[in-house]
Amino acid sequence: MMILPTYEVKDLIESLKIADAVFTTSIDEEYQKDVQSTVILIAETVNDLDKRANNRFRNMNYGVEVQIFYGTDFNQPILDVEIKLARLLEKNDWVITQSKSHINDPKTDQVTKVFYFEKNYLLED
């Protein structure tokens, strides 16, 4: 039984215990203006059926966007955390397709980072 890729990635990231909250699709209202908490948002970006054989698709390609909003009180080395996150997803067959630059919000001093990952699911008959 397959779970949605966004939930698969959410479970993996939650196992790292690097964020105060991890969300799929949208951030809960209570965290939207909270710059002290570290929040991660996961959204689906790719959903393709691929590699047809005998008029049946044989794999599914999924992509997710992982947005990290570091809390202003975050006290771990950011690069170490990001490497740990990327390696965990790689160990679970996710491939990094993009890693965007860090952005520092001048009003809140909050740092954000965005990754894009993709995974191919090969299907059995």
C-alpha cells in the first residue's frame, strides 16, 4: 500500500526532530506569523505516470518541494541539518533536483531554504 509522497517525506523529516512542526499542503494558522518556531512545509510538485508497456504505465514519478522556515531561535548548524535531511531522503530513494539559495527576511531575520526532490515508484503488475 502506497501513501502519498508528501506524507512519506513528512514522516522521514519528522524522524529527524529538527522542526517544531512539519506540514503538508499548508501551514496551520497558529504558525503562520510565528517566526520563533522552525516550520517545514511539504508540497507536491510532480505527479507523472511514465514508461508504458503493453498499454499500461509501469512507474509513477513524484516530486515534492520542501520549504524550511528556520525559527529565529534555531540553534543548530543549518548546513549540518540540511545535509542530514537530504541524505535521509536520498537513502529512501529521493533525488535532489534543486537546492535554492538561503533567503534572509530583513524584517524578521528569519532564514528560509527550499529543496526539490523527486522519486520514481516502480509498479508491479
